Amino acid sequence: MDDSQGKPEDKTIPPILGFGAFALRPEILSTLETIGYTEPTQVQLQAIPLAMAGKDLIVQSRTGTGKTAAFGIRIAEAVDRQSPAVQALVLTPARELTLQVTAEVSRIGAGRALRCVAVYGGRPIDRQIEELRQGAQTVVGTPGRILDHLRRGTLRLDSLKILVLDEADLMLDMGFEKEMRQILEHLPPRRQTLLFSATIPRAIEAMAQKYLSNPEKLLLSEDYVYVKEVSHEYYITNRMQKERNLCNLLEFEDPPASMIFCNTREETRVVANYLGRKGLPVAMLSSDLSQARREKVMARFRRRELRHLVATDVAARGIDIEGLTHVFIFSAPSSPDQYVHRAGRTGRIGKSGKAISLVAAQDLVNFNKLVRVNNLELIEKNFPSHQEVAARKSEHLLKRLRDSAQSTAPEDLLELEPVARHIADEPDRDTLVAMLLQEHFCLPPVDLDSLPEEGAATSQPTAQGSGMGSSGAGSRRRRRRRRPGGGSQ
């Protein structure tokens, strides 16, 4: 490939902002306006004109920068809605990302009545065969299931115009290289290929050299991936107290939505169990969960019924969650790129966020090397004291109560105000108020389906230092109740 294409020229950027600069079909412009897309992001500004010109692209850009809309707009523009043949194929590494991309491409193509079908493992293949038989201009899927359909003859790609490889580096990391190459061999040689990846390792370069035609390279992540609005903080902790310190930080920071990264599936269980038994609204996401449970967890997380998601890198990669304000890095990353992938879940498209690392003293030197490679400004913090955590929890609780009071008609509270004054005069008023708060915030915090069964993983030291038992009615009762001020509303 020509190295001179490593940086985009200014002429690829439209001189004016707005999607109208791209000469899109009126129905697509109308749809984008309805969705709420008004100003293109950096990746859209640079990728859409080149894609519309029919060029093959290699785009280095992280999740959350608007790349799905970038290739979704190109697909919506290019496909023939009168033809039921598959004209665009998007390969993704994970089932959750497949569903997200399918939803986004469907939204963008709604004005042209384009049909998009999701194809992935863990879902009955007969249902997918029927959906494909009914006709779809775009198919989004994971490599294994796409290849399965190709071998069965239930998916034909003779009319393919556009191929998108989304999160290509992760597909290689997950061992999909063989399947990807086999799929590419099934495709017509005259097509447009758009490759999106957070990093561009040698294997991606080699694949691009063979399967892409004179691709343009947009290396947006190099200067753009490290969003300056993200605060990079770290706490030095004793390994034996990591779970407890994490719990205190969650209650102190009180994020509306956070992800907690662990290195292994077993570690996700340990952390999720500990936080769940402390009354926090938490679930875990790892590759060994069934597809139904994974979808249930993500649905509840997006509805904010759950506020904390404990995940491995593989399970979380490609998942784009709007409004994610905090990332907690529980386990030390193994590489600079891994830190970037984790920290990059927050601070989406210019929004502020925090990436908070819990670093064992013996890991500190290596951690500093990993992170400072990316020229990030690290801030060392001290854990808040028990008094500071308690005070912050009270602040959060009072704010929620005041917000509820402001949204309630004053006449609805008139009959209760004399009762409140009477309770304030009682000698056991603290206990009575605590019970009222407990009842007010009594919502189920833990997704039980996402945690190990009773008597299995709970026999391991998942609740060390919590002072709570791991079984019995009392434990189940604690799971169901939401502790006031526990970062759980």
C-alpha cells in the first residue's frame, strides 16, 4: 500500500458543516434530521466523502466516534431498495455489536425502506434463514455464523456492492482471521471495502494489501482517541482490599452508569458478587453467559435499572453505551492499547468522563509505563475516608429526595407533612427515617441471572470483608432490597 495515503488531505473534508455537504438523498437527510444527527463527527467528515466516491478505506477510529453512521450512510445511499438481493455485508466480532449496528443501519435506511437482517450465533438459525429468504439488502453478522450460512447456501453474496469490516482488530484477536479470509474468498472482486479498526496491527495491513483496492487510510485514533475531556485517575490499593475500595469509590462517585473492567471471567464473578451483596445495582457480562442473558443484562443496563456493568474486554468491546460517565479498571491492563480501549468507553464524542484505575503497589511501575506511552496525564488520588463516603452518600440521597419532591405536586404532600413532623419528634426518629428511606429505594439491584448460582461461585471469597452471608433468606432479601444512598437509584 502507498504510505503517502497515511494522512487524509484537507480536501476530503467538506468546506461546510452539516450532512447536507455530502450531497445525500433527500430521504436520508430527512431521516438523519429526525434521528437528531445535525453535525458530522470527525470520522464522518473524513470518511463519508471518500466512501461516497467509491474508494476502499482503512479507518483507524475507536468505538463511539460515529463510525457506524459513517458506513451506515454509505450503505443507505448505495443499495438498490427495489432488489431483495444482499448488497451490503457488515462483519462484526460480537453479537451485541451486531445488534447495535443492525439497529443503526436500519434507522439510517428507514427513509428508503431498506431491510437489514442480523445474523449471529446463539440464535436459532432457522429463523435467520427465513428472514434471509424474505429478502434483505444488508446483512450484519459475526464471521462464524455468516460462514455457516454461506456453506449452507442460505446466504448469497453475488450482488454484493459494499463490505464493511467493523472492529477488525478485535475479530483477529478473537481468532476469526480464518473465517474472515474464507468469507472474503466468497465475495465478488468488484466491490467497495470499508475497514474500521481501533488499531492497525500488521495482520490488518496484510489483509488490506490482499483484499482492498488502493485503500485510503484515515488514522484518526492517533490524535483523537485520547479524548482530553476524560480524566485519568488512579488509586494505589492493597490487593486484598480491592473489592472493598472499588465499592467505596462507586458509592463516593455515584456514577449514573459505569463499566468495571476485569481481566478474566472468574474475576468478573468475584467483583460482581461482592458489589451485588453490598446492595449495588450491578451485573456481569462475560463470554460464557448465554445470549438471552447477555441481551437481558444490556437491556436493563441501558434502561438504567442496572448502573454498574462488570465485564471482560472481549465481552465489552464494540458495545457503545450512551451516557457512560465512568470506567473503573479493576485489573491492570496488559498493553497500552488495552488501557485505551477500556478508558475509551467513556468521554464519547466530546463528552466528559472518568477513567479510574485501581493499581496494586507491585503493579505501579508497569502501569505507569503502559499509560504514559500514550502521553496521558495521570492523577494519583487517595481513597476517600469512611466519613467522606458516608457524607457523599447523604448528599446523593438528599439530592434524589429533593428531585422527587420537586416533581411532586405540593398538595400531594400536605397530608404527610404533619406525620413527618411527628416522626421528627420521636426518640427513635433515626431508625424510622432509615426504614422509610429503605422502603422508598426498595428496587431490585442485582441481575440474578448474570451471577453465579447459590452455592457455586459464592462459596469462593467473593464477599470478603462484607460481613454478609452467602446463602439463605437473609441473603436473598438483601439482594432484592436497594440500600439507601448505596449508589442505587
